[in-house]
Amino acid sequence: MRGGAVVKDVEIPFGNRAERRAGLAVQLGFTAVGVLLMFLSYGDGHLAAMVVGPLLAIAGLIGGGVWRRKARLRRLLVEPQGLRWEEKGRSWAVPWYELAGVALSRGGPKSTLWLHLAPHDPRAFAATYRGVPAGPHGHWVELPDDIGEELLDLALKRHAPQLYRGHVAHYAGGLGASM
């Protein structure tokens, strides 16, 4: 409680059930048409359909799988204790006291929203929090869509005002030191 008011966790959902269902329908549709073409071409001996059928089935499996993976359900929770990412098989949580700074950035090929975590001790952080994505530029978490950008901005201002640095340059060198 702060000032007599209950401070609630802020949940920002990512992914979409309807998109996952659409991806599955596309995946099953292309695969079924491809398999049907393979069987029909086998009986008639059409060489083109024998080649197109398997290609269509493989394209359906791969394309639908990628689509469903992009739309998988995930959520980021900003709590008084820290940050928590919940995703099937890839969940992690980081308390605020482990971080020297937190920032948002926008960049990359599709102008993606990123969450940057700057730990006090990067080596100890990497060893302790192995589930937090890390790359050559530090701990940058790619957020699947920017629907919750304003909500995330407000949540970080509310729960970590001493750590939150707002929007920063994407993949700026030495960013952790400037936080």
C-alpha cells in the first residue's frame, strides 16, 4: 500500500486467440489441400500436381506454424516487486532491486517495441536470470505488438519511477552505463 491506496499489478497481454485460430485454420486448410492434391495426382499421374501438392502441404505447415507462434499468448506483469513475463515454457521474473534502469525503445525492421533491462551486475544477472532474453546489446525484450505501449509506460512510471528512463535510442551503445 502506498498512501493508503492499494497498488495493483498491471498486466499487459500480448498475442491473440482469434489470430491463433485463424492460423490453425490456414495451416490445416493448406495442408489438407496439399495432401488431397498428392492423392489425386497419384491416381492420375499428373507430375505437376505431384510436386505442387507436397509443396503446398509443407507451406501450410510452416506458414501456419509461424503465424500461430507469433500470435501465442503471453503477458507482461509490472508489479510493485518487479517485472514478470508469462509465456508457455519461457516465463521469468526480475525484482526491481536487481536493476539499475529500465527503458523502452522502438526500432528494428518493423519498428518493434523493446523493453531494455539494465542490471546492476550484468554477469550475476545473466547467471541468475537465464530466462531473460539477452543479446549483444544487453537484455532487450522484444514485445510482440505495441498495443500496450502506453499502459506499459504508465505502469513503469508507477511501479519503478526511480529506475524508469522512458524511451531511449534503440540499441544505443553503452546504454546500461547511462541508465
